[in-house]
Amino acid sequence: MPTSPPSASIAAWVFDAYGTLFDVHSLAVMAERLAPGKGAELSRLWRTKQLEYTWLASLMALRPREDFAALTGKALEYATAALDLPWGGEERAQLIAAYRSLTPFPDAKATLIALAPRPRWILSNGTLGMLEPLLQASGTDSLLDGVLSVDAAGIFKPAPQVYQLAVDRLHLAPAQIGFVSANGWDATGAKAFGLTTFWINRGGQPVERHGPPPDFVVGSLAELPALVAG
């Protein structure tokens, strides 16, 4: 993959939230306490179903549309049923509430600071009601210039209408926007739309085959500032 610095035309940064700035599996500790011996598996299955439901919801175009908060709850219901957990609503409610206080990745804050003064935004599947408390609880709200939710487009990633939200809000050409995601499918979707994409490939996974590869592949958020230094 390309390793030379992107051109100076990167005028703003747009970040995915879940899995990129915030560790969705930081909930595994709570999940393990609530379901001993099954916490990691529950976290993994929950996340898998959460994403699957967003893709299915977009394809099925059901009306009324269910937002990310609703689908996150349904994905957790599925995961607990699949693992045969004898839970009532209280345990699920604890995990859902914890989604508003996910742990940022260790290099998230320092990277956001280092990328200033370029604007730094979030573009997420999450609702504003999920994202705003999360940013406040983590102390990242002061490091960002704004938040965009897919709810404004009425469809989930990787639909092109979602990435258009960033273009419309920032008043920039797609290639001038540096889009950062740790989700390979999201980076591919953003690249297909025309954004300059940076895939945070923490797990050393292969590049997705269903669309154009991202412009840059790095192992951590901390590597981003050096790519645009000077």
C-alpha cells in the first residue's frame, strides 16, 4: 500500500467513531462480569450482529427506519439468545448504557491534538444521542469540531449518501477530506465515494476485495500525524 505522504490537499479529517476512536470491546470486561466465561464471545457476537443489522436495514429499506441505538439493542438481544444467557432486561440495559462511556484507544486523543489545526469531525452510524454523551464522558469533545450522524442521510454506512454528508458540511471536494476508519469495509466505502482514506489496520487484516483499496494503511492512529507532517 502507498506509504508516501498524501498531498497537502487534505484540508480536514473525518473519523469513524466505533472501533476507530473508541474501543467497542472495552465492554467485554462488563460483559464478563455479567456472563462469566462468555464476555469476550458476547462482545464479539454483539458487534458482528450490530454491523450486520445496519447493512440489512439499509438494503431492506424498512419504514419506519430504526436507528443505530435500536439496532444495537436488537443485536444484543440476539447475542444473548445465541449464547443462551438467562438474562432479564437489567443486564442488557447495563451494557447498552455503557455504550455511552466506551474507552478511547490509547492514541486517540494525542492523534486528534496532533492533527490540529485542520478541522476534525466524526462521521458515525451512531445517533447524536449516543455520540454526544460518549464524547463528553471521554473528554474528546473539546478535540473535535463537530459530529455527523448517518441519521441525517437516513441510511447507514457504507452508502454514498453518508459520505456525502461530510462533503456538504465541510464544503470540500471529496479528495480533500482525509477519512479515517479501523473498519475495512468503511474505508473501502469511503474510497469508492472518493474520499482520501486511511485504514487503521490494528489486526493486520487483508485488504477488502469488494471495492477499491484505501489510499493508506497504517497500524495505529498514532501514525497519522507523520503522514501529513509539513
